[in-house]
Amino acid sequence: MASTPFHGPPPRASLQALWVVLAALLVHVPALANGFVYDDVPLLLENPWLRSVDGLRAAFSHSLFGFVDDGADSGLGSGYYRPLAHVTFWLLRAVFGTAPWGYHLLLILAHAGASVLVWRLLRTCLRGEGGEDVSGWAALAGALLFALHPVHTEAVVWVSGWMDLSACLALLITARLLVPGPVSSPRAWLAALAWLGGLLLKETAIVLPVLLVVLEWGTGTAPVGFRERLRRHGPLAVALAVYAALRLSALGLAAPADPRRLSNGGASLADALSLVTRFGGKLLWPHPLVAAPPASGVRSPWEPAVLLGGLCVMGFLLLLGWAVRRRQGAVVTGLFWLAVPLLPVLALQSRGVEAYAERYLYLPSVGFVLLVAVGLRALLERWPASARALTLASGGVLASFALLTLLRIPVWHDEVSLWETTVEQVPERPSAHAWLGAAYLNVRRAPEAVPHLETAAAALPGNYRVRSDLAVAYAMTGRFQDAVRQLEAAIRLKPRSATPRHNLGLTLRRAGQLDAAVARFREALQLEPARADSHLELGRTLLQLGRPREAEAALTEALRLKPDLEAARRALAAARSAPSTAQPGP
């Protein structure tokens, strides 16, 4: 029995922390080979705010995608205020340029740090409840589960997942600074600064006060007396006031919403209960994982997922009532840390926003692994002779989860692999077909893109992006008339957007209608004068028409807006060396 890890004292604290760090690092290190996926492209590669320190000022006065003319399409992005995400990406771009491995390295290191803080939190919550040796082993097992859990893959290996990961890290740092007490004033102010950082990274950090109060109660470290409460919690109130002032100044009372779904009544209680089932299932058995959930229509209250969600809520309330009566602090803390961070997600669902995403479980999983640690400790205390069996079972679960994580990481390698896998899993989801078609276009696999974009366009007739992408695919496969029809429809859907006019110019040029193409590029530039690619394509088209002097002006402007645009530099050299062979156009 001496060789059984759960029997006898656990390793020294420093060695336990090292195990947790190594587990988090070794399993996720393959992500260093991954690239930029999905929202990474606009946030990192196309984000004009990352080009200068002055540009970052705009991040504090706009929504997350406020730098894109149509970035808040249908109002979905208008309520997200995360300026420190832009600051982080600016710093990373200053150090690593556009090399993805540097960005992934930060996320992997941050996850290792979060895993260690989870281990410290579990030790704090389990200390004084049961045997010290058993509690130490249980805390280590719970932290290893957090470090290896496959449901964290999206948050850890997708660069845009930084917002969920870092907000959770900020809350864990805040909790570590404030619990256990006593807390000095400098430490309290440092904790408030950490929380403010979390709020400016993602709105979910707003749940900290509830989590903190429960943690203090559960660990018996709640401040006593008004002075102690003011010293510990007063700085947090200041941090909240600063965040509220910044957010209100930038966005007012705007909140994320999907007007299309709200007009149809939004999400129902059945939708929320189904979401509870889906999230709970991914925590208990994270296979298969999927970047987009199955398409959801009007749900019946009698669907199995809805009924199971209702049973989960009832079970949660019963367990919470029992734990409060029995003063089981670790159980109460685990339940609150699991459920409370999901409330903002359910609020999104109620406003019509599709709220399923695996990264949303990063913070709630802290509560989940705490409950697992409590359960493991109870089993070890009740049946100490079964320590060997529990060791084998726990090791098997951790090994299985590590393997599932390793298998999931390559799915996020690039957009094609991500959306091919997603379409295989949820073929009925039109948005997945739209993203796969766009991914195929980006790697110039237009024939493969066409059927997926046609599927998406048929299901989403009011989505101008899908029509614009389908038009590009038609043009690349020589179907110019079909492309023109799609782009004209896209312009009607989004008359103030430059993108479909730009793409129509490209299509007309490929069809040999150069004068019409010039007119479309100029229309795009009237709507978006700082669009470098439209200046570039206008210059190229004028050069083909034999009007190099006009082309020179357009290409010079393209380089002014984007100095690293090598295609514009080459075209400008050609324009300066070319003689005029045509009269200037009107």
C-alpha cells in the first residue's frame, strides 16, 4: 500500500506545484505549431489599433470590434468592452510580430499559472476539513484535472480565447491576494488592480464579489468588523467604479444582443435548461467537443436535454441547501464557483445571442474541479483501503483527458481543419458551412468552397457576408455572371458596406469589364476612404487600362495607409515606369 499515491503524505508543496505546471505545459505545447483562427484574423492581423500606441486609445472608447466598419454586424459586437485585450495583442505584436507561436506561448504559460492558482485555491478550501494528507492528495488531483481538461482547449490554444483565460487568471490572482487573511492595504489595492484588469479583459469578471464572499465564508476567513471589511473590500469598490466609468463613457448602456433572435422571442427557459445540460456534459465527459452547437429551433419542455437540465438545477439547489446546513464550506464554494460564472452566459442566451462555447467553461471548471476534489477526499476518508483502486481510476481519467486534449489541439491548427471538423459534427449548422467556405477561399480552394457557401446562402438569405464570399468563389471558378448577381444582392443587403463593392470590382475586372471595376472600387473608397486594399486594386485596374498616372496616385495612398503592402510597392514601381497609353477616364 505504501506505493499508492493516495496513501501517505503527499509530496512537498513545491513539488506538487511543479507537477501541475508540467502537466499543463507538456499537454498543450503542441499548440505552438498552431496558427491564427477565426476571430484571430481581424483582432490580430487586420486590427488598425495595433499599429501604434495612439491607436490603442481607440480601444478604450469603442467596443471590441469597433475598428471594423461592419464588425458589430447585427449588433452582436456592440456590447463587448475589452480594451486590455487589444493592449495585450499590441504588446505581443511588438515582440513577436505576426508569428503565431509567441501568442500561443503566452496562453500556455498563462494556463499553467492558472492551474497552479487553482491548486492553491483547492488547498485553501480543503484545509481543515478532514485529514491533511487526504486533502493534499485531493487538491493535487483536482488541480491536475483542471490543467488537463479537454474542455479548456478552446480557451488555451485559440489566441482569441485569451480573454476568457486571462479574466479567469485575474480572478484567481485576486482571490489569492485576499484569501486567506489578514490582508494589508497594499495587498488589497493590488487585488483590486488585478480585478480591474480582469474586467477590462472580459465582462464575466463582474462575478468576483459573489465568488469572493462565498470563498471567505467557506474558508472561515471572512473579515470581522467594519474597518477590516473596508480595508479588504474598499479597493474593489474603487476598481468597479473605474470600470463602470470607462465602460459607460465608451458604450453607454449597450449590451450584447441578437436583434434577429430577439424579434422571434429570444431564448426560452427550455433553451437555458438545455444549455445547462450541454455544459454539464462537457465537464463530465468532454467528447466530442465542437466549436459550434447543433442548430437549435423552438425547444419543447419535454426534450431529454431540457428535462435533464431541470433535474440538474434541482439537484444543485438540494445539494446547496444540504451543504449550507451542514456548513460544508468547500462544497458551497465549489457550487457557487461552478454556477455563478455561468449566469452571464445564460443572460447572453436570454438576449438572443448563441451562448454555447467551450471557453465559457474555463472559470466555472474551477468550481467543478473543487467539487471533484471534495468527492475524492470523501471517498478516501470513507474507504481508505480502496486508495489503490482510486489511484488507478484517477490516473486513468487524467490520462484519458490528456489524450483527448492532445487529439483536440490539431483541430485548432488552422481554419480549414477547425471548420472541416465542425461541419462533420454539425452538418445542419449553416454558419459552420459559411466559415468552412470562407476558409477554403482563403487558401484558394474555390471549387470546394462553392457547395458549402451555397448551402449557407440558401439557409441564411439575409447574410451579406455569405453572399459576398459565394460571389468570390463563383468568380474564382469562372462563373462571373453568378458572382455579379450575388454581389449586387449583397450590396442591397448592406448598402453602407465597402466590402461587397470592392469584391464586385474584383469580379468585374476578372470578367474584363475594367471601367466598371474602377467605378466599383471608387464607390468602395467613398464609403471607406482608408481601405488600403481598395486603393491597391483601383491602382492595379487603372494600370491595366493604361492610365499609370492615376494608378500611381491610388497606389501611393495604399502604401501610405499600409507601408508593408508589398503588392502595392511592386505595382507602384510598374506604374512609374509605364508610359500612358490611354486618356484619363471621367
